[in-house]
Amino acid sequence: MTITDRQPASVAQSITEAIETRRSIRKLVQEPMNQNDLREILRLASLAPSANNVQPTRFAVIQNPELQQKLQAVSYNQSQITDAPAVIVVYSDMEDFLGNVEETVHPGMGEDQIKARAEGLRGEFQNQDVAQRGQWGVAQANIAFGFLMLAARGLGYDTVPMLGFQPDKVRELLGLPEHVEFAGLLPIGKRAEEGFPHHRHSVERITKFY
Ligand SMILES: Cc1cc2nc3c(=O)[nH]c(=O)nc-3n(C[C@H](O)[C@H](O)[C@H](O)COP(=O)(O)O)c2cc1C
């Protein structure tokens, strides 16, 4: 199957629908996620671009009521964490990238070019400290976070993005290293409420045309 074969008949329409029908849904149906759909949503989100193709985004998928209870406790007790069949934690790990730079370089480049490119990338990021790299990395993870929400909606699921949690406690709970930076938590499932209609600035309010 080629990439073209996999494309829906009307790509623009399905993207438009996903964007227009996505809204934060905080009550989700309590039935386990279809695991194939979950994988496909993660695969689609993994196609998000990153600068220099560094790919620092990582996912932690939680489908465990006990762990969700603990996650809720460090997320200001927001009930959508335990109301969802799954929660996807989206974070960036720039130190993982730095330890494995070669795997991010396109294999089509050939051995010598891969080495040279990897060396260049290492040099660029080694000049920054861990916190600077972390901030740079989370900007990349945020792009995947957006892709994740739309991929989910495109396959008929709903989500609520969340930054209301204590990062240190979440790191501790999930056994993640101190240097990782979070794009957010994403409870996911089938909608059990309609959510609120969009309330947004007009294009004119937020755009300058030159
Ligand atoms: C980065 C980010 C963090 C958010 N954190 C929370 C949160 O912790 N709890 C919550 O209930 N909603 C959270 N939201 C949801 C926003 O309130 C919501 O996206 C916004 O009001 C627009 O509504 P809509 O998503 O339905 O279009 C967050 C949204 C974003 C993008």
C-alpha cells in the first residue's frame, strides 16, 4: 500500500472537520480504548515535524485506574484524569535525543554524511545547558501535542489538553528523569458530553496582512 492509497478521498475536509469538531471534553465514556486506534493515533502524532528532525517527543500511555487516581491527585484533583479510559502524557526528552543523535538522521544520507550531521547536531545542543535544551525540546513536543488532539478527533475520539498538574510529582510518579519537560496530559476516549462551542478571536483581531 502506498501513502497515496491510504489517503482518505477528501483529506482537506477530514482535517477541517477534525479541527472544527475538536473541543475540550472532560467527561469521557468509561470503556477501554480500542488498542489499534490508540496505536494509530500515536503513530499519526509521531509524524509531527520537529526542527532538524530531532524528534524529542515521547509519550507515556496510562490505562490503569490506580495510576490514574495517583495522577489525578497531583493534577489538582481534576476528575477528567480518572473519567477517561486512557491518559497520554506528552513530554520531550532532549537528553535521550543527545545520547542517540544518529537515529534521527535520515538513513538515505549515507554513512559519512550521517556522521557529519550527527556531529553538527551534537555540537549545537551541547553548547546549551539542560534547561535551555529542555525548553527547546518542549516547543517541539507541543507540535506533536496538537497533532495528537487532531489525530484523535479524526478517528472519532475526544480529548482535553491539560497543563494543570505538578510536573515534579508527575515525573516522580511515572519514573521519568528530572530533565524531561511536559507538553501536557491528554485524557482521551469517546465523548460523554458535548463540551462548549468555540469562543475565539476573529482572524482580523489576531492577524496582520502585509
Ligand atoms: C496547553 C493547555 C492546557 C490546558 N490545561 C487545562 C487543564 O489543566 N484543565 C482543564 O480543564 N482544561 C485545560 N485546558 C483546556 C482549555 O481550557 C481549553 O482548550 C480552552 O478553554 C478552549 O476550549 P476548547 O478546547 O473546548 O476549544 C488546557 C488547554 C491547553 C491548550
